[in-house]
Amino acid sequence: MAVRDALYRQHVLSALGCDPDKTRVWSPWWGSLLAEPAWGWASLDVAGMERLGGAEEASAAEASVLDVAAQVGAAEPERVLVAAAATSLQWAIEIVCKALAGTEDELREGAAFCGKATAYWAERSDTGGRGDGPAVFPWLVEVGDDTELLERLSAELEAWRPNPVPNIIGSAEGWETFGAASSVPRAARLVLRRLNSCAAMTVTRGGAALLRRPTRRLALLLGDVMGYFAQRDTVENSSIIALVGEALEEAADHARQNDEPLVVVAHSMGGNIIHDVLSHFRPHLQVDLLVTAGTQVGLFEELKLFRASDRSLTGTGGRKVPALPNVGRWINVVDQADPLAFSAATVFAGAEDLHFGTGAWWAHGGYVTSPHFHHRVAMRAAEGKR
């Protein structure tokens, strides 16, 4: 959470003109309010079962991914970042950010390092439009291992003077606020000890998902969905609605008192809860910017699962659900590789659907800890488009 919140401050809040050091960030955690699994997730244990019949062999795609992972992760564990940067420097930055370790302060410093590195990559490569890897960053061919890569990247950031970006408030000078380190932060150095074949799987990207089954993550999401709706529909003012609603009320009061915009960023099931809160339970709350990522709001409205859903309103004749009058702007981000992310603009008027490729093996969890995600959201937020 420290990394995520640091990235919020460094990118979106700065782009909207907020003081990143003083502006508060609320993160109401509602997962603990749901019931614990009665058998401790025993239903997820599918190993050791007797086969129904037939041979099971690894596919050619799986085998090729294993080969690459073995070559990079096992044979050269000290060159995982180098291998990623050979294709995209930003991939290497994303790997570092997702594997940061240390104290909360060290995590914030590491996130600031990764955030500035992302801005450096975006400016020099035109967000990948001019190419990537050694073609745009020729110094990459001079580094021998991951330690050298981080040290050279730190030196490049120290010498870099960002160009002013139109409509981005404080884009050039804002980096000083986050303590641009003159050396590689400890949290980033600790990453080097943790990189192994798992990180190498991230480098291979495309086929890595074939080797993993995020069964527990899916089970948690299903539990969240069913638990939330069961609680909400039996108790009008459920503990989850109360927790999230009260946090939003407090954040709204703080924003008004400090003349700041109220920005809500919701991921996964959080987007569904926020929509329920803003459309039914707290319709008086005014949100300036709503960002949803990897959410099912569009799908759940099609299934008419929200309290505010009107069953008589369908897509017949091109109709859409009217835009929420208490939301100034709604950006819905979808990784097309995320099986749990759905369009909102096809169902809701006023919603903007934007594609972002997380590059993560489990795309659903790759949004909010990605420096590039925050950089792109900040750019869009600063544009001020409806």
C-alpha cells in the first residue's frame, strides 16, 4: 500500500495541482469485514487427485516459456532486469517497482525512484513511440548486470532535466518534492536479492500466465463479490457500505476545507462498491475524478446488481445509463488481458474507457503498483477532458 499511495501522490495528485506532501489519502480496507473461509481454503487444494484418464503433457507454448525462464532466471539470475530492458526499459522499471522491499519509508523512496524513472523513460521514448531498449537508451549496452543497470539508471536520472509538460502542473520541479535520490534507494537494491525465476517469468510476459493458476486470487474475488452483495442486501447500512461511505465523507470534507479536488481510485470489486455508494447510498457526495481499474461495473449493471439499477433500462435503441450527476469525470481503465475487467462506456454515459497493458502475468493485479499506469492516468487527468 505504501508503494501504491506514493505513486498516487507522485503522479495523479501532482497533476491535479494538489500538494503531494500534505494531501491526505484514504484507503478503507473492507476485506476483513467478510467471513473467513470455514475450511481455510481447503477447496483450493486440487493437487494429488487421481486422473480421470488420459495423458497430460505441457504444451509447446508452456515449454518455450519454461526454457526462457530457465535461461534468464536460473542461468543468469543477476541479469533479469538487463534481459527485460533489452526489449523495454519500462518493463525493467515495472519489475523493480513490483518487487520493492523494506520499511514503509524505504518503499516510498523506492516508489519515487521508479516513478521518476518512468517519467524519464516516457519523455525520452515518447512513451515507447520512438522505440525502446538500447535503440533509445544506448547506455543499456554498457551495463553488465542488474546492479550496474540500477546504478546507471540512477546516474541518468540525476543528470536528467525533464522538459515542461503542457497541462501538467509542476511536472518539472515536482520531482524534488519526492526526494530524487542521488543513489539507488535501498528498497530497489533489495529487489536484486529477490529476483529469481519468478521475475524471469515476468520478463517473458505473454506466455507466463500459462504456467500459473491464480486460483486463490479468483476465489478471493468471488468471495468478495458474493460476501458484499449478501451483506448489502440483508442489512441496508452494511458494515462495508458504512466503512467506505464514512471514509468518502471524511475525504470530501477534507477536500472542501482545503479547496482540493476529491479523487477516487477504485480497483476490482472496489469499483462496484464505489458505484453503489455514489449512485444510491451517498448520492450527495461530489467526486471530481473517479478512476476505476480492472472493475466489473459495466457487467454488474448489465446484470442489474446495483441498488440504483433500473431493470427497465436496457441497451435497446442505443440507450445508456445516465451519467452520475455527482461525478465530474469517470475514467475506466481496462487491460485487455485482464479477464476480470469490463467496459463501462458501452453501458454508462459519461464514462471513458481507456486501454492500458499492465504486462503483468496476472493482469488483474498489475494496475495500481505500475508506475506507468499512474503516469498515464496523471496525463489524462491533467488534460481535463470529459
